[in-house]
Amino acid sequence: MNAPAPRPFPALLHAQRVWDTELPSFDPATAPPAPVPLFHTWFADAVAAGQPEPHAMTLATADADGLPDVRTLLLHGADERGFHFASHATSAKGHQLAARPYAALGFYWPSLGRQVRVRGPVLRCTPAESHADLHARSTGALAAALTGAQSEVVESVDTLHRAADAAWERARAEPNAEAPTWTRYVVEPTEAEFFQGDARRRHIRLRYRRTESDTGTGTQTGTWTRELLWP
């Protein structure tokens, strides 16, 4: 029996539906004065709703020519300092952040019709924090950090597999193994936007903007202005 012919891409694309479920409401008047507490609440809501990988986020940086670059990675923390993630300082994003220490983050939780966008300068955390970050995670995360040289060319899949297998063995045998270039970063938000989708397209967009900020010290100061935006 012949398999059905695949649908043309435009037809397949336009047949997709958005938000075929009841979405939560969001009253921006009840939002806290700073963005991180609201992020904590929305993250907990996403977990409770069964959103897969709610800690996955997009990270946007700029390359040496000022052109945008983006990838998906995991959030490692969100506190009074900002939003934390980690990577090798020698990776493409590590080099980009060293030259242009500014980034944007994006979270999307479709089960709730919610997005969060964050922008701000990026700081490198201390070596001790980076070491603790790596060893607070799984054996697989340590093995990945020990595998090859992130973002560099690898000659074949076989080479990748051999290096990965060796890294797994080392991670199991040496759970405190060092990955010298592993670096924890923190995005200090100067802007954070919370988007609540609505099936009738009456989307709510609440933006926080930092004023009188003193970034670059590892601790955020200043006040937040809240603004309601047209969708």
C-alpha cells in the first residue's frame, strides 16, 4: 500500500492552529513591581500546566560584524542578579559575548499562550560559581562539557561519538573533573516583557523598563517602570 503523498508545505503550514485550548487571563494591574517575581510565578504555572522543558530559552547575541545569532539553551537560574545560563567561553556565543556583552532571551510556553522576553548586559560569573554550576548538573551535562571543543569543526560523526564516549567514561570516573572554559553568565535585565496570548487576539503585553540602573556590579539597583503595550 502506497503511503499518502506529503502535503505541500504551504498547505501544511497554514493548517496549523494556535491556542486551541483555554488560556489563562492576566491582569497587568496585579503584576509585582519587578519582573523576576512575575517570572517565577509564570514559570511555576508553566510547570503545573505540563509545559515540556519550560526552562528552555532562546539566547540572541551579535557576532563580530554586529549580525544577530540565536540558539536554544537552558536557563540555570533567575534571581535578583538576573537570568543565568552557562556555556564554554571558547564557544561561538562565548566569543560573541566577550566582544559584545549584551544579549536577549526569549521564553515561549505555548500551553499557556505566554512569552517572556528579556534584554540586558551580560556578566561572567566567578570561576567558583562556574565550577559549582557544572557540578550541580547531571553526569551527562558534565560529559557534554568535556566533549571536544564546542562550535569548532569536527571531522566526522565517528570522531564525535568516540570523543563523547570517552567523555562519558571520564565523567563517571571523575565527577569533579574540571572543564576550564565552562562559564556561568548572567543577563542583567534592563527590559523584560510579559506576553499573555488571547484567542481573540486581545493579547496583553506588559513591559518592565529599568531606570536609574547600576549594572556591571553583579547586583541590580534602580527602579522599574511598567508599561502596557499594544499587541
